[in-house]
Amino acid sequence: MRQIHICEVGPRDGLQNAQHLMPTEAKQAWIASMAAAGIEEIEVGSFVPPKLIPAMADTAEIVTFALTIPKLKVVALVPNVKGFERALACGAHKVTFPVSASRAHSLANVRMTPEQMVEEVRRCVELRAQLGAKNGGGNNGPQIEAGVATAFGCTLQGVVPEDDVVRLAVMLAETGADCIALADTVGYANPAQIKRIFSRVRKEIGDKLEAAHLHNTRGLGLANALAAYEVGVRHFDSSMGGLGGCPFAPGASGNVITEDLVFMFESMGVPTGVDFDKLMEARKLLVAGIPQEPIYGHTPMAGLPKGFRAAA
Amino acid sequence: MRQIHICEVGPRDGLQNAQHLMPTEAKQAWIASMAAAGIEEIEVGSFVPPKLIPAMADTAEIVTFALTIPKLKVVALVPNVKGFERALACGAHKVTFPVSASRAHSLANVRMTPEQMVEEVRRCVELRAQLGAKNGGGNNGPQIEAGVATAFGCTLQGVVPEDDVVRLAVMLAETGADCIALADTVGYANPAQIKRIFSRVRKEIGDKLEAAHLHNTRGLGLANALAAYEVGVRHFDSSMGGLGGCPFAPGASGNVITEDLVFMFESMGVPTGVDFDKLMEARKLLVAGIPQEPIYGHTPMAGLPKGFRAAA
């Protein structure tokens, strides 16, 4: 049985930061192929203003398509109540809110303070409760995740105090959000910090702390994932091909790379539920869908070790 | 004070596997610049037949030069007694023997079985003792390291039984070699395996177990270094720019990358003694010395995080 839960965020975090656009049909084929490889959760898009991020303009269509894939949990990023309402209308299984621990990043990114963003999450939790009551009780809206962004440092602010991260995670948990993620949005984290902050936040909010959202900007993506695993994290966001990159760091990949993450855990004897060969098939559809975009991944280039047997 | 000891192996492992040759003068300038950045140990070459590996033909000259650099420990790889005698003649501070745990790799690489290689190491230890006796006692030959190669898997043999690795490490320690390294020669290792095998070997030979020699072929170099650190390893081999690569895996770097290794430990608050900015100056000399060769490294491309302070 799988012990690691991977949420593939390439169609959102990857494509949102890519230099080129992937056509809607190519996105659909790619998403379907990743689900076929055993990825059970995919962040397929972002309900942000299309004028701001053209790559996400087809998110409603992509969510609708993804909902037809059996067993797939379909996630959309939403930055505010308006985005949440669009996700509700489409029937996404889960939404994720990015809430920056860095005040500077929060203001630059969503023109709200972290505290205002917490209120935005709270309103969405309430909206979902009202909807549930109207439909005869029961919690039938999407799962709500709040991700603490820039939790390990910020390109604008530099150091982000750990107390700020813990406080924000607690505030978000208290809104009634179902789960909290910690995100190394800009690839500043190190393994010691990962262990320290995840442990501190877990002490405060327990198992509401769920995913590690890691970037590979300084090459520490897998080391940080390992550190998070060692302090009990079992949910990881990652992006096929390390898609998206960093516009300020040519050659540095974006999110931690799904293929290498799967290889690391499988080789450790920790099953991910993902079939590596089928993942390579999905990678071909990624390349076909956005051929000009640089993609990364060591294991795809080097191949599996001779005699390698996956744990799954 | 530094807590991590880095042995830079780029001039040997990197250049030996590079597609292009670096001129002798460029090697010298590069080695001097790395020493100036705070690298205290450099494997500068290999006493192998020049006909087999032209990139190492100037090793005697490079060792002689490197010995003029203050405080630098100068290491040369030697595959047999003949190589050891050449290293002796030059006055290298330390030699390192690669001894494959994989029988198939050993035969292919040095046309000897692992057991024959152990005898080769033993003869060199004896040679050094005789030399010491002749010079009025005292151990005035080079330090002798024996590295268990393919300790985590082999491209020819596939899986290498852990018992074989432990047994070989014990045999090598019993020759009187000063220190033992474990090498992931082909980039097959995973963090769980690293912890398991280093712990088993340490249990047998104690602090004679010294360095982790890791490759980054499947992107796990830093995660494996972290795992080794967590079970007490403090000596790491690494290569600037991940030089050397893997001829079978274009885009996959060679050894674990010095720059990223330094960044990982420094960011964790574990001092390496290396000045990152000066390391970047040395990297320029690497590029200048072998401009056609692909080199790697995330931190060099992305830069240090805003507000980053090294622990050193």
C-alpha cells in the first residue's frame, strides 16, 4: 500500500510559471496520463483572473475534464472568495489557498496582508458550511487546504521569522480549513529548517498539517523532502519535469521533480503508488504539449538502476 | 569551526570522466582557486597508465604543484602498487584506492577481483611501513584511504549485496589502511540504504569509516549526503560543477556538486569552512579551463537566498 501521497502541481504551478502556453487539449491528455500512472491528486489549475495569468484561463474547462477521470482528486488553486465560488461552480474536489507568511510577498502577490488572507479563507469555510446546511446538512463542498507560502524565506523580505509561520498556520487551522500545507515557494528551505518548522507546526495543529510544497531552485528539493518525511510528512506536492523553473535562475528547476521524488521514495522501499514506466509515458505528453519549455529530472535521463524493483 | 570536511574530487573524478581535456596550467589555477576558497583537501589526479586515461597524464606535475599550496591536503587516486610508488615518489599527502564491492565491476575496471585488490592495498601499507622503518621509524608515507566502490549498486552486476560491502570494508580496514570510504560510484544509492550501510560498516570498523563518495546521477546526491550526515558522516567527496557527468545520462551530473553541498550544509548552520563567493570565483576558472564541458549546480545559477548568512 502506498505510504506517500503525491499531489502533482505541474498543470498549475508548473504551467503558471512556464515561458510557453500549453493548449487545453494537451493539458487534458497530460493530466489523464499522469492519473493513469497512479497519481491520485492533481492541482489542475488556478481560478485567478485570466488577464493576469493567461496560462490558467482554461481552468474551468480543465477541472470539468479532470472530474471525469476515475479516482482522481481534482484540486484548484484559489486566491480569494471569488476564485472559491468559481471552484464551487465547477465542482472541484479540493481548493488550495496560498497565504504568504511574508507580508511583503503577500502584498505583492495578492494585495492583501496575511491576516486579510486568513479572513478570506474563513469566509470560504463559512460559505461551504452555508451551502452544506442548504443542501440538508453534511459537508458537501470542496476540501479546503490553506498553504503557508514563503514559509522558509522570501525573495522580497529575505528571512521569514519562524514564529510568523507557526502563528499563521495556527490561524489558518482555526478558520476551519481542513488541512494546512507549508510551502517553500522560492526554494530557500534547508533540511534542518524543514524539520524544525514542520515539527513546530505539527505540535500546534497536529494532523491538520499535511503537505510539503517544495521547490528545487537551489537543488535541495529532494533533501528537503527527505527531511520532511523524517519528521512524519507523507503528503508532497511535486511537478513533473520540474516544470516552471525559476525565471531568475535559468537551469534551476521549479517544484521538486515528481519523477525523482517517486524514484527516491520507491528506492527507499516507501511505496508511492506510482508506476515509473507509465510516468515516463506521461512525461512524453508533457514534452509534446509544451515542446519549447525546458524540463528537468535526473532519473528520467539516467534511467532506473539495473535490478531496480519498485516497492509498490 | 568547520564541522564538515570536503574533499574536492573534480580534478580527478570530474576530469577523468569529462568529454574534454583541461590543460595543465588551467588545472593548476583551478586547484589553487578552490584551495583559496577554503577547500582543504583536493584529489588532484590519478596515477593510472596515461594511455588509458589521457586526462590524468599530468598527475605527477599536478601533485607537485598542489604540494606548494599552503594547508592543502593533496590526494591522488592509485589503482595498484605501481601507482602507489608513483604517488610516493611525488610526495602526495594521501592516496585513495578504489576497491569495487561488485566483482563484475572490479574485473572490468582493474582486471582484479576484490580480494586481489585488498592484497594490493595491503602491500602498499607494508611498503609504507618498510619505508618508515628505513627512515628511522615513524609513519612518514602518505595516508592511505581505501574506498569501497559500487557499494550501493553496480551498472554491470545490478544489486550489490550489503554483506559483500560490509565484509570488504572490514577486510580493507584490517590491511592497516588509515580510513575507509564508501562510494556510490554509479549513482544508485538511496537515503535509506546510505543510512543502513554506513551504520553497519561503522559498527564493524568504527571511526576508520570516514568519507561518503556520492554521485548525483539520479538527482539524489544531496539527499544521500544528508542521510549520511544524519548517521554521523562528516567527510564528503564532491565535485565542483558536478563535473564529469555520466556518459550514459546526458544532463545528469557526475559527483555530488560541491557548490550545492556547501550551500546545503551552510544553510543548515553546519560550517564547511568554504567561502561561497570565492567558490564562485573558482567556478569561473573551471569554466575557463574546460569551456566546452557542461557543468551543473543549482545554487550557482540561482544565487544565495536574500539575507543568507553562512555559518562559518
